[in-house]
Amino acid sequence: ATKWISVCVEGAESDHAATVYARGVVGALRDVDYAETLEMQWDPAVLVDVYAVSNEEQVWYVKLRVSEQKLIVSSCHPLERDQTLKNGRVLKVRP
């Protein structure tokens, strides 16, 4: 169930390594990294919170939701286009 994470962590040695890395990205999120809340395309009743966060390797796009009292990571991948955060800060795609 973690294969999608391998795609977002280029060069990950294994699904486990990718999962650990993605957990670190998500674990480092702060309130200031919040961008917006969106409806999921496949079900508008499902809301996700969008965050963008920068670390030494990359700028990450992260979508989170809560389901049955569990935090679900719906997306975790390098930023594909510039993202404006709620606080007005703009994170740019890194080349």
C-alpha cells in the first residue's frame, strides 16, 4: 500500500525508506505550511487539507485527511507548480 510513496521519493532504496521519508515530511508540517482545503475529485464530500513545505531536498505538496480517526496522506510529492499558502507566502517549484 506504499508504492505511491516510492514515486514521490526519487531514488528511495525501498518502499520502507520512502515511507519513512514521507512520514518525516508530513511530521515536519506546521500551521504556516497550510495552503487550502479542497474537495477530492472522486468524492466532493471528502475534504483534504493541502500543505506545501520546503526541506533541504525539495518543496513538497502534501494532501491530508482524517478518516475514522486516522490521518490519511492522500498526496506527498514534489511540488509541480508554485503554491500560495494561506499566509500569502508563495513556494516555488525547484528545478
